[in-house]
Amino acid sequence: MNLNGRVALVTGSSRGIGKSIALTLAARGCRVIVHGSRNSDALQAALAEVRAISPASISKIAELADGAAIRALFSDLDRLDILVNNAATQSPGAFCDLPEADWDRVLDVNLKAPFLLAQQAARLMQQGGRGGKIINISSVHAYAPRRNYPHYSSAKGGLETLTRSMALELAPFNIQVNSVVAGAIDTELTPGDRQDKITSAIPAGRVGSPEEIARLVAFLSSNECDYLTGASITADGGLTLGFCASRPDL
């Protein structure tokens, strides 16, 4: 699967799933823009790993809750072929006690930011008639809400609808928009003490790896998917085959 010469922006790529996506796209030939919300040690370490594969890769820092920062992120880019909206935030809060500020931040980062990023990306992708790929990293909780995360589930549900809306409007410009609906993935956000409980609800009998999500994103970024748009591809080991809805504590 050759992506040689393409430029890819992966948000939230200093760690976890985003970092795996950045490394996988670099290995397929992309020049990758590694993104973080601050200039952290993790961001610089991720950039060093990506540059070892794709030396022309760079890093960008932008707070995704800030629309002006998103626009500034694109100010010196003259080409973009792939956008992966991976960055997300979450914080627990019971519905009746959830602070408005928590609701606003989760919706800003998880839903408004992908919209603003895709707006900027689509304008670049239309230049020269090249087209491009936009991949949104969603969650099974868009369909089976998780207890105490009403803002997160609402944002991911909105991201699924936004995916289809963007696919409809951008198809005439040869821009395909799809989402990856991720289940339980083994990252630092999935504590070890919860993995046994989570695994018991997954027909595949295990959580997924960041690399499995990354390989799916690479496929969606390729020309092999030029006729696929507006699709939501679930990678959850079978979790949503009736299991997640019956286990609201997961």
C-alpha cells in the first residue's frame, strides 16, 4: 500500500493511537505532520520516531479547543492529502452534575475541532484537483453510550453524522470522508485493572492494539478506497454485537 509523496496531518499523535497512525503512515511513504496541544517531551519523542522513517516530517502545536489556533496550524501549509482527526478528550461526570465547562471542552475538542480542521484541509485538498482523504476516529460509545460520559458519547455521535455530511458535500471534489469506530484499544487510557472486565464483554476475547487501528487508517488513506465515502467501519472485536449495550458500566 503505497502512499509515497503524500502529506498527512494526524491530530493527537504524540502518543497512543495517534502515534501509531503517524508511524504507520510514515512507513507507507507519507510526510507526516505530528500534532500535539503543547510542546511536550512526548511530542518531540514521537516526532523523532516518525522522522527516523520519514525525515521530512514535522510537528505542529495547536490547542484544538481554539478555532484561531486551528487556522494558524494551516497558515504555512501548501499541501495536504490526508487528515486524520484522532485527537480527543474525555472526563467523567454524571449527567445531572456535569459542569457546563466540561461539556463545552469535550464538544469543542471532539466535534467542533474535527469540523474546523476538515474545513481547512478540504480547501487545501481541492487545490489542483488532487482530492484527498479525511478519516475521523470515532468510538463505539457513539452508539452505545458509556455511563458518566454523556458529553463524550454525544460528541462521538455527532462526529459520525458529521462524517456523512462531509462525505456528501466533498465527494464532487474527490475527497473521501470515512470514520473508524474504535472499540476498546490498549492505550494508556485503558487502565490494566479494567482490561479483564472489558475483555469479558468482547467476543474476540481481547482488546485491540493501536497498530490495528493504524493499519485500517492507512487502508482508508489509500487509492484502494477511492469509491468508499461516508462509511463508518467498526473495529471493536465484536463488542457492539449486543454486548456493549447490555453492559453500560464499561
